[in-house]
Amino acid sequence: MHVVVGVTGGIAAYKATSLIRAFTEAGHTVKVIPTANALRFIGATTLEALSHNTVDPDLYTDVADVKHVQLGQEADLIVVAPATASFLARYAAGIADDLLGSTLLATTAPVLVAPAMHSEMWNHQATQANVKTLRERGVDVLEPAVGRLTGEDSGPGRLPEPEEIFAAAIALRYPQDLAGKRVLVTAGGTQEPVDPVRFLGNRSSGKQGVSIALAAQARGAEVTLIAANLSESSLGLRDVIRVSTADQMLDAVNSAFDSSDIIIMAAAVADFKAASYEESKIKKSNPVSNYSIDLVPNVDILKSVVERRNSENKQQLIVGFAAETASNDAELTKLAEIKLENKGCDFLVANNVAGGAIFNSDQTSVLILNNRGEGVGAQGSKKLVAHELLDFIVR
């Protein structure tokens, strides 16, 4: 998603850094447009570093590209935080003499405005009239928080926390059809240790599972992600449980089971683990001789979760994943149907990984089946496929 973040000239401008980071870490493309006064409070270098895009608020550079129109047309969402009283007045009056004002008049994207100012300024009749005008035009204007303001004063006018602004902004872009639901997602690939330096693993990047978790959160769900060996320091999610082995993942899933309405098992769980763990690094003998590792099966986490739900008469909706090596679509469909029946889950997402396809890619192609014999194909970015999967689940 292309997000424009407007920053205006108030002391709360420093909080925009956390908002920009939240969007970039969630995988969105961010373009920051500060006003001239905003740059008195926060530097363009900081905004560029966090957004990974150049910052040039001058309306009269790159004129040939008509950049305010380009920015407005490309934007999927525009957020202005903080929004000063002066900005609200100018926006309500349709003044477009800088890049931010011109971009706002050149867009049809949803717009979220987060005011921040002193209490008297927020309560002033002029400000309230401007807010009313903007809301009547379809602009989503957040109520400011109540709390400590500049100096020793407290009251309404404080910028809402960046996490609240982020959640409100995402809610404008996606249907909130999972609001009130708790979604548990597993992602990544488990690693089964052999000795202190070696493990049995797989090639899963976890990108699809993370995309599903972010998509569910964007659609209003309370999401818990159980992340197996993912490298990202922060995933843009509020509740992340990190695990390494299949046994750790099983424990984490069981702990979150009762509080979950939907369980999406996107992780690649190792089928086997070493029968014994060597406390010291296994040395290569000299001369080299064969070395064997005895394997024992891991618990089938997906099947165990389905069995627990059924035995306890619970109502969780359970989604399984299957990476198959099929020669064609017909074979993939057959393999998926067999696995769906064997696992007993409600939905199965199958993809064809023959030849190393899909792994660590941002693109994918999947077949989604449910236990009523209905199916749909989805392909494109893993973020797009995540929403198509959730669309199918919601339907």
C-alpha cells in the first residue's frame, strides 16, 4: 500500500517518526510530506531514514512530474499527524499553496487527520468549525487525546499515540470484518537442533504467515503471531511469540488455543527431529567416515489442534497449509484434497514448491480449499493472497 504521511509544524512532530516506522515495518511504501514549519521541529534526514524515501516538500521542484498530482493519485491512504490548528484551517478552506495541501486536493484516497494543539486552540469555535467541515467532506478526524501538553498544562489536544493512529489509518483502508475475532497465526520454519551448531530445517521464509497476520490485524482482528526463526526484529504486530523448534511451537499453540477464534497454521513445521542431541559439536573424523543421525517424528501440530478442538467441542476455525511438489495443477488439487481430509481442518492452502518455487519470494500462487468441497485459486503478492484467503474465510 502507498501511504503518504503529512507532518505539520507542532511539537508533537517527533511522534511522527514512530508512525512512519509502523507503516514501513508493516510493509507499506511511505512518502513523507512535511510542511516548512514541520522541518523546524524534525529534520528531513530523519524522515528519509525512516521512510526509505527522499523528502522534498518543495512544490516547485520536479515540476515536469506534477508531483502533487502524482502523489495524490498513487496514494492508497494519506495520514496527517500531527495536524496543527493552522493546518486544519487551511485544509478546510481548500488552500493548496504547498505540497501537502496540493496533494490532499489531488487525491481520492482515504484521509486520516490526527490533531495536536493546546486545549484552548482545539476548543476554539474556529477549529471546531473546521473539523466539522472536514468531517462532512469525508475526512476522518481523530479526537485528540487528553493528557500532558506543552509546558505544565494538561487537557484535550494531545496527539494520540502512534499505535492508535496507525490502527485507525489501517481501518480506513480495509473492511473491519474480523473485528472482535482473535486470530492465531504460525509462520516461519522450525529448526530441530542436532548439536550446538547444526539443525534440521527448511527453506520457509515466513513471509506468507506474516502477511496473513498483518492482513488480519488490518481487518480488525486481535492477532497473535507464533514466529519460528524469523529474522525481523519487529513485524508491525502487537503480539509476537518467538519459538524455534516444533515442540516449542506446539506449546505456544496450545497456550493460545482457548482464546483463539481462528487458527491459521502457515508455518513449515519439521516432520522429524534428531532422536538425540549431541551436547558437543559433532567433529568430522579423520579419515572421513559415514555419520548417521537417527530421526524420530515430530507431533503433527495441525492434526493435534484439530483433534483437540473436536474432543473439547470447541468452535475454532482451523486453516492448514501444505507445500507440495506437484507436476501440474490437477495433481496439486488431488494432493490438497487428500491432505484436507487427513488433517480434518476447515480450510487448506496448498502451493506447489516444485523446483524451489515460492520459498523466500514475495510472490505466490496457491489453491484454497474448504471442507465443503469449494475451492479458489489466488496468485500475486503474498500480501494480496493473504487478503484473498481472509476474504474466502469471511465468506
